[in-house]
Amino acid sequence: MNFLTTELGAMLVVIFIGFLPNEVWRVLGVLFGRRIDPASAWMQWVQAVATALLAAVVARLLLVPSGALVALPLWLRVGAVGSGIAGFLIVRRSVLAGVLVAEAVLVAGAWWLGVSP
Amino acid sequence: MNALPDSHPLDTARPARWFLRGMRGAVSTPGVVLVATFIGFGGLLHDLGFPILAGLLSTLLVWALPAQVILVGGLAAGASLPALAVAVCLSGVRLLPMVVSLMPLMRGPRPRLLSELVCAHFVAVTMWAEGFRLLPKVAPEGRPSYAAGLGFGLTVLSMAGTAIGFYLTGALPGPLAVALLLLTPISFAILLVRNARRPVDWLAIGLGTSISPLVANSPGGLDLFWAGVGGGTLAFLIARVLPGRRA
């Protein structure tokens, strides 16, 4: 379609828009790690922004999905993730249990609805 | 497995051996869960029409799934590149305290900047948790090599997962293909709940989630920016004025 969807264009985007802005924090952690106070108000704000951003990513993937997930009704997408979180909390805070519960609910629901993207 | 002779403790062959042991440490339950989420990422790449080699490069270089999902999802949604760079950068903030807290365990007795940067590159949530579990059992002089081996092992497994997911989506029947795509949001959601301890964390999760659909089609592809910075700042301010905290 355009340059960004070619391998070379996408690789350049990965390096300059993905790798460098993300790696900055790891390098800063090495260089100034001993001098940064994780409990400072500045770091707390930055952590809150990172958490809200990740929550927004999840919400966008579920509420305004692209591709094959569109074929599923909203209640099933949200219900699967909700039951995954419940599974995680109930089964000794096991990430694996949460993922399996969510996937089981989703596959059962999709199969029952006869989804074929 | 033990092709290297067991000679002097400070032999030059030792770092390679610690590295291999670290790679072997990557094969564990958290490693399997990580690979599963990268299979989901590979499925997402395929679904969004993102080229596979660039996708594999993102797993190797970015090595932080939220940043990778923001990047490929944003490109597919037509976000502007500067807005994407800002969103990726903001999502990476959580890596800093992880690096700071894990570095004393990875540094070894004779710190070298280059080896510290290499070890820090591999720090992401799984590496962080596994590092705290495994590194204390490793002799201090072997820790930098062991940490690099562990990180490299997790990266190689995740790149394999990315490729498997990419080529598997097309071949899977409908319900299983969508199951693959749900792996990313479900693992992020569980990660958020697992890491949430203080009121500010729950506020940030709630506000980020609820602001996201409201700004879904904001101009310039800035929706993640508004949901992240707006929701995070609100959560931070509300948590500050919440009653019941120590004065």
C-alpha cells in the first residue's frame, strides 16, 4: 500500500519509532539508576501514565478491535477477558490459569455462535 | 551438555557456560506463558498485515510487548509517527524501575558499562520476575553472563512464538484464530491486575480503560496519548487528594 507496509519501511519504523523511544528507559536505568528515587512524585506520575496507557491499549484491542476479533460480539470479548481476570484471582493468582479460562470462554462462545472470520 | 572442561573457576570458558545455563533457565512455566503471548502477537501481526521480518525485529529490539502492540496497532490505525513514538516512549516508563531494581543482581563483582547495557536491554516483565527468582542462586561472577543468557533465551523463544503465530493464524479454524488474537489483551489485563497494589494503580486502570473509547478517533492518532497521559495524570492527582492516606 505504502512504504510503511514494506519490510524495509516497517523495519525502519521498528528501529526509530519502536526501539529507540523504548530503549531510552533501560539506558537511563543503567546510567542514573542509583540516583533515581522510585518513590518521588515525578516517578509516581510517570508510573500512573504507563499504567493508564497499558489499560487504554487493552480497552482499544477489546472495544474497537481490528481484524478477526470484529467477528465476535462485544459481550463475548469483554466477558472472556473478565472471566480470565476472575480465573487469575481465584486460582492462586496464576497467570496461566487466567489465560486458559479466558481462552476457554472465548473458544466456547465463538464455537457456539459459529464464528468464521 | 557439558562439553566444556570443568577447570579453574575464573577460566575464560566460564562466561560461555553461564550464558548457556541462563538460556536453559529460560525454559520454564513463565517462559511458556511468554511464548504464548508472542504467538498471539504473531497472530496480530498477520491480522494487521504487518511484515513478518519487521515484526521479528521488533521482538528482538523493542522486547516489550505493550510497546510493540502500540506500534503495530497504531500504524494499522493510521496514527502519525511522532504520536506513536511518544506513546511507545510513555509505555516504556515501567522498564526503568525494573532495570534499577534488578541491576544489582545482574551486575556481578566487576561492573562493566557495556555488559550492564546488554543485560538491561533484556529487562521486561518476565525477565524481571525470573531474574529475581534465578539470579540469587548463581555465583556472583557468573551473573552478568547468566542474565544475558536468560534474556537471550527468552528472546529466541519469543521470536519463534512470533513466527509461529504469524503463520498459524491463516491455517487455524475461526474460533481458534480469534483465541490467538485474544492472547494479547488477556495477558495485558492480567498483568495490570497482578501489578496493581495501590489506589493510584486501580485509578489509572479504570481511567485509562474508560477514556480510551471516548477518544478512540481523535485526530492525529493521539487516542493512546490522551488516554494514557490524561488518565494517568487524573489518577495521580485523585490519589494525592484521596482521604485516608497518611498525612
